[in-house]
Amino acid sequence: MFKKILFPTDFSDISKKALEHIKQLKAAGAEEVVALHAIDDRTLIEAGYVDSILEQLKDQSQKSMTDLARELEDAGLRVQTFVRVGVPFAQILAMEKEIGDFSLVVMGSHGKSNILDALMGSVAEKVVRKCKAPILIVKR
Ligand SMILES: Nc1ncnc2c1ncn2[C@@H]1O[C@H](COP(=O)(O)OP(=O)(O)OP(=O)(O)O)[C@@H](O)[C@H]1O
Ligand SMILES: [Mg+2]
């Protein structure tokens, strides 16, 4: 039923919690996970965009993705990982369109900002509004 899962992650504790749920979805028929991290180019521009910063962020993200992939593979799932640069919600929706046949999107209700009063973060909210596949929002 939940054969192919899109997992957008900002590597926050809350998205790690979402990862634990994905592992459990193996029992509900999950076979394959596409993990995506988007490096937000708007923060790069605010930080006075420097190529070396982008390269460092890409390296760090790739390393985190390798660890994450290993964890999911150990749980018996096939994994593809992507690190993209752009506006996170737009990259997530673009990936859904690009790959096309997701049976589920799994993400955290909040991420790195984790604002106390917010029902959910802005990335989660925009993806809930616009994604085509069913979505599982894992609460903090
Ligand atoms: N850059 C990103 N790339 C991929 N997925 C992301 C990214 N940022 C957030 N997500 C996903 O969205 C979930 C919710 O994070 P979100 O960014 O919406 O909340 P927040 O950081 O608390 O608030 P905000 O970003 O609006 O200040 C995360 O748990 C993660 O699954
Ligand atoms: Mg965020």
C-alpha cells in the first residue's frame, strides 16, 4: 500500500522521528524510499553567497544522506537520495512531479526552526497544501 515513499528531510530531530516511522512502514508494504534534502538558496543569498559555503553544505548534506540511506537499507528498504539547491517546498513538489508514482509522503510537522506556537512549519504546510500523494505528518 505504501510501496514508494517520498521523504523530505532537513536532518532535524523531528525529521529523524519521521524516519523511525518510515522504518515501521516496511510492515505495511513499504519497499522504496526517495530521500530529499534541499539546501535553501534564499539563506545562502542572505549569508552573502559564497561558492565555498555551498560546497561545504553540499558535502555535509551528502554525508548525512549516506548515513540516513544506510539506516533505511538496514531496515530492509531500497533508497535513493537527492541533495538539491533551491526553495525547499518547491524542490519537494518538483521531486514529486519528476518521479511521479509516490504512494506516500512522510515528513515532520516541524523542522529546524520548531517554533512553539506554530501548528506546523512553513515547508510542511506548503507541501500538505500542494502534494498529490497522501501525506503522513509526524508530530514533534
Ligand atoms: N530544506 C529541507 N529539505 C527537505 N525537507 C525539509 C526541508 N526543510 C524542512 N523539511 C521537511 O519539512 C518538515 C517540517 O519542517 P519546516 O521547515 O516546515 O518546519 P520549521 O523548520 O519548524 O519551520 P520554518 O522552516 O517554517 O521556520 C521537516 O521535518 C522535514 O521533513
Ligand atoms: Mg524549516
